[in-house]
Amino acid sequence: MSDRTTLWLESSPGQGDFHALRLEPGHVARFHGTNVRHHVPPNKSQCSRVSLDFRIGVGRFYDPKWRLEGVQHYHPRRIIRM
């Protein structure tokens, strides 16, 4: 697996000890992406890279006024009906 195309994250909030997330085919990982900093190195290849990000919340627990101190990027709530 190439560390150049993999997600890097820190072990816990504010640690700065970034490491590549290595998974076997068919495995999944989860982490608190609001608290734990993460990034993917720039794609310097000629191939496209695809990333999927799923966030699920229960509507009755959603508080639109809640903000995590120190976080500057907020994404609006969207409802998808299938």
C-alpha cells in the first residue's frame, strides 16, 4: 500500500503524531473527524483518487446551534431522502 494515497490521522486530538491508516481489503475504519486532524497527501499520479465520507445523525438529536470550540469549518445539515 502506498503511503502517498492513504489517509493520515493523528492518534488522538492535538497529538500531531500523524500515521497512515492501513486497512486490508474489505475492512473499514472510523474516527472522530471533527476532533482528530487528518489529511491525504496531494495526488501526484495520473490516476483519479476516490474518497467516500459517510456521516449519519439522528434528527431528533441534531442541535443546529452547537459548535465545537476551536473548529472553524462547519458544514450545513442536508437531508437526503431515498
